[in-house]
Amino acid sequence: MARISAVLATFNEEENIAECLESVKDFVSEIVVVDGTSTDRTVEIAKKYTDNVFVTDNPPIFHINKQKAIDKAKNQWILQMDADERITKELAGEIVKVTEMSDEQLAEYENNLPDRKLFLRHQKLIEERDGRVGDKDGPFNAFFIPRRNYFLGKYLRYGGTYPDPAIRLIRKGKAYLPCKDVHEQMSVEGRVGWLQNYMLHKDSPTFERYLQRNNRYINLITREMKEQRLPKSFGNALSYFLVKPLDWFLRTQIRHKGILDGFQGIIFSFFSALRFPRAYYRYLMNSD
């Protein structure tokens, strides 16, 4: 068994936690769960897989508990997961493989990834938004893992939903979450590579669950508008009520071929586009 720690932060994840931990238990040597005082059976279920279950508070920035879980890991390599993510057998084998490679072997491996061009294109988009991820040189200390997102009974492939990368595999002490913003990238000392195989992200098994998550995301956008003191102007109203949602919907459906995902792809693009007017409307209604 590889010397890898799987770490999770949880809060009311009784419907997800068992399937998540089942997907990692056979190839990691340690599982760490930091729970934000769940009111369901999350802790009870987690304790069936590990003795390393720690109950704490549930801060608004969930990355705080994620970082606590990372800090408690004992192994050199850490697989940081969300409870609604699943590791496939192909990905598990790749994770074990890369953690046993030298940096020279990893450099060659990265150069020969079948989807290297796609991955680097998405990394460029991430860095244009968040700034450079990792360093140009040095050892490989972290890896993006592509994700396939589950929506209304189907794992989406188009509409910009793939590869939906997240840094999930890190070397202990070489990467951390700043814990300042819910959308922040992990800070990495050294190079960041990619894994070819994807993880399954079962984030929206029902439409109700999707709307709940979408609502929380809209609240965060509204809060950011408030913090930035975005002007309540006609220009911004036109942008958020018309230009941004229309651009998003057409771009994801046509340019990124979201229509090929069928009605799930159309619905996903439509409600994703609605986050712009919904967030701005809430901002306008905020009297503070």
C-alpha cells in the first residue's frame, strides 16, 4: 500500500462520505477526516473507515477545515478530496505510480500526457484569473486532477465543464490553502503537474442539490460585489442582467459544445448563466 494520506473536510455528508472513502481505502495508508460538527451520520460513517476523525467548528470559509485535515496528515503525499468526489481504479493506479517517480521521470511523464494540450490550455485560463500556480522550476510537488461533473443523472463532458481541474495531490509541506477566499487556488512551492485520469465529481445528483449549491455560490458572488463596492449603475445592470448571462450561455453551448451533453448540458448552461443577474439583483436589494 502506497504511503499516501487521503484527507477530507466534511459537514453533513452522510450521503457521500462512504462512497468517497470506499474509493480510496484500498490504495492509501491513512485517512484523515476533519468534520465541522455535522448534525447527520457523517462522523459515525467516517469512523468505520478511520480512527482519525476530528470534530471542530464549521467556518464560513470551508478551506480552513480542509487545511486542518492537510496539516494532520502524516505521509509524504496527500490526496485532498471533497466528500462528493470519487477516485476511479484507473486514477488510483496513476496516483500510486506518480508518487513513486523521480522528478526526471515525472517531467517525461508530463510531456507525454495524451491530453497535455487541453490541460495546459485550462491551466492558462486558471492563471489568467488567479495568477501563476506553482513555480516554473523545481520538483513536482502538486498535481491537478481533471474532474467529470455529475448533473441530473449524467457526467458532463462539454460546455466547459471538463477538465474542471483541482489541485488534489500534493507533497506534504509544499502546498497549502491560504484560507482567504472560497475560490482560491492552492499555493504551491515547486512545479504543478497534471494527472491524465479523471475523478468523478458527484456534486449535483439531484436538481434540488444543484440549486442549493448554486444559491450558496450566488451569495458568495453577492458578498464579493459588496466587498468590492461595485457601482450600482446602469452599465453594470446591463452587463449583469443581459450581456454576461447571454455571453456565458452562448459560449458554453456553442463554442464549448455544451449542447452535445443533451438537455442536461442546456439546463446546466442556462442556470450557470443566471448566476450573474441573480447575484446582481441581490446586491441591488442589499441596503447596507
